[in-house]
Amino acid sequence: MADQSQPQDDYLSRVFAATSTSESTNLYDQWASTYDADMVSHDFKAPRIVAETLAEYVNTASKSSAVIVDAGCGSGAVGLQLKNVGFTGPIDGLDLSQGMLDVARKTDAYRDLKITDLTKRVDASDGEYDGLTCCGTFTHSHLGPEPLEEFVRVVKKGGVLVATVLEMHWVEKGFEREVERLRESGSVEVLEKEVHAYRKQSGGGRVLVLRRL
Ligand SMILES: C[S@@+](CC[C@H](N)C(=O)[O-])C[C@H]1O[C@@H](n2cnc3c(N)ncnc32)[C@H](O)[C@@H]1O
């Protein structure tokens, strides 16, 4: 049951302060029904930017057949934006919060929605997807850079990954180093890593675009 002592629009700072995955997941379960409206007030533009960025790197002809996985899909904002920019093929969503997945299901944007802990091996074969999105999940008290290698594994050669990474974590939490390691190992080409202002008071974030080699 939701903690009525906290204003609902304070959920963002509460998930950022969570000290365990179970605390964060419980908060997202409580927040799910009002998450989308709250994020409008935070001027969260990242889902649209992520979808438009993926569309830039996937040619028009394959947009209708591309199979995409949305890691940390939450309530489905990225899935809806992907449909808006012309990805009419299957999109699978992965998230730890059942409450958020229940909201995502109502968007009708996803083929499959699965409870998944992204710090563990993803239940998908090597190269299963043409594209992967991960929006707003490389952030405070969520994911460090460790899942990037697993994300690369599930994308096919030539496929594209688009992820947002909070700018203040880019160097400090080792994202820059991990991306460089993946590049040097020959598993990815770095297509973009520009800083965007995609959420109010966030200090900006990188929109990281990798092509699987
Ligand atoms: C800020 S929300 C972003 C949701 C959505 N991508 C969007 O752009 O609106 C972060 C999401 O990451 C999920 N998450 C956090 N840690 C996770 C983990 N270890 N495995 C899977 N999902 C996780 C949360 O449940 C939440 O739905």
C-alpha cells in the first residue's frame, strides 16, 4: 500500500535515495499509476529522444520488422514513442516492478513484458534483438555500467543500442571506462555519446548510441 505520508510527486527523489533493489521496486510498484503524470512535471523528454535516436540509425525499411527490447521499460513511455516514430514490429519490455509492467501492458505497445533483474543475465539468446533501448535506468540507485555487456550480447551484429546515462555518473560510476573497454574489445562502435538536457534539474545526461559489431 502507498505511503500516504509522502507527497506522490516526491517518488523520484525517494527512488533515487533507495538503498536496495527491493526498496526501489516497492516504490515503483506504489508509484506506477501516477509515474507518467509526475514525469511530465519533471519535463522528462528522454523517452522521445531515445526513440527518435534509434529511428535515426535504423533504416526506414527495417523499422517495421525490427525486434526491439526495452530494458527498464517502466510504464512503457519508450514503447509508445517507438511506435510513434514508426517501429511497428515487436517490442519486449523488461523491468523489475510488476506495478510498472502492469501500466506498460495497457499501452499495447509491447509484445511481451517480463519481470527481469537487469543486473543478472537476461533471458534472451545472443543477437535476438535488432535494437535495445534503456531509458532513465542508468541513474541514481538504479544500474551501474555492468549490464552494458549483457545488453550488447542480446543485440545482433549491426544492431543498435540507445541508452541514457546520467552525466554525473558517466566518469564517476565507470560508464566511460566500460564503453571504452567494449569498444577496444571490438564488440561495439560508439556512434554517439552527446549530453542532452532530458530532465529538469538532472545535470544532463548522455545519450549513448552503440552499434554491435
Ligand atoms: C526512471 S524509470 C524509467 C522507466 C522508463 N524507461 C521511462 O523512460 O519512463 C526506471 C525503471 O528502471 C527499473 N529498474 C530499476 N532497477 C532495475 C533492475 N535492476 N532491473 C530491472 N529494472 C530496474 C525500475 O523498476 C523503473 O521502472
